[in-house]
Amino acid sequence: MILHHLQNSRSQRVLWLLEELELSYELKLYDATQARQTNLKFPTLDIPHDTQTIRLTESSAIVEYLCQLCQKLIIPHKHTQYWNFCFYSHYSDASLMPNLALKQVFQHIKQQTPLLVRFVSLAFQSAFNHAYLNPELHRQLKEIDIHLSTHAYFAGDVFSYADILMWFQLYAASYATPQFTQY
């Protein structure tokens, strides 16, 4: 297996998982400049299969494939905490990450706006953060905090790939949300 890994990105979750599962793999590192020069999406996992190589992208798909392959870090349908496992393994990329990505996009727009008109992008960013992003991130982080106050892991009492998938988003939220320490 070959993991094409963009440094300081969500693909860190796949790297962590490969180590947790004790799978052997080759690591190909890319920095931001190299990433722009390739057609790859990060992470990408090249999987030898019979006489061909299957190329799998999307963190959640890669994580699910690897855990199904090894039959580790998954919660069976009949387990009482399956619903938490199912919810948080999808919530990480489908609900939480888009808001964190918007925070990053607005920060980038602000930095790239010429100084003479930067007040426009600052005003837009401030209004959007105040009206939508900050309250929504607060709501999401509060829900996570409430869940983790009564559960050791996202899937309840069992460490699963939902925890690995949620890790990067919580790490990103610690930078994107000034009040993160209250959760």
C-alpha cells in the first residue's frame, strides 16, 4: 500500500490509522507546493489488488476500507453504541468540517485581499462569523462536549475509527474557535 500524504492535512488521520492497525505501507510525502503540481487528491491510498492498483481517495472511505479489511476499530450493528459510531464517523466530514473549512477560506480571503479594500472582506467575514459560523460551531462543539462528558469515546466505551476521524476536526477547531477551551 502507498499513502500519498499531504503534510498538515486531514490525511494525518489515515496515517494514524495505518499505525493503529499495524499495517505495512509506503509513505509518499507532499508539501503544499508539490500538491498543487499533482492531480492527486489527499489523502490517496494506492492498494495493490490482483494485477492492478486500486486508487482510493476520501479519508472516510479509506478509513472504512482499512478497518473493514482488518476487522478492527469498527462497531458492529448489534452493539449498543453502533448509532453513536455511525453518527460521529460521518459527522466529522459531513457536518463539522464544512464550517471549519469556511473559517479557513474566509481567513485566506482576508489575507489575499489588497490592503486598500481589505475592510470589505473583513466586514463580510465578521458578519458571516457572527451571524452563522461562530454560533454553529459553538452549537456543534457544545453537542460534542455533552456527548464526551458521558462517554469515553465517540462510540461510547470503545475506541473506534470514529475517534480517528473526529480528531483532525477537533484539532482544527482548537485554532478556528477562540473559545475552544470552554468545551
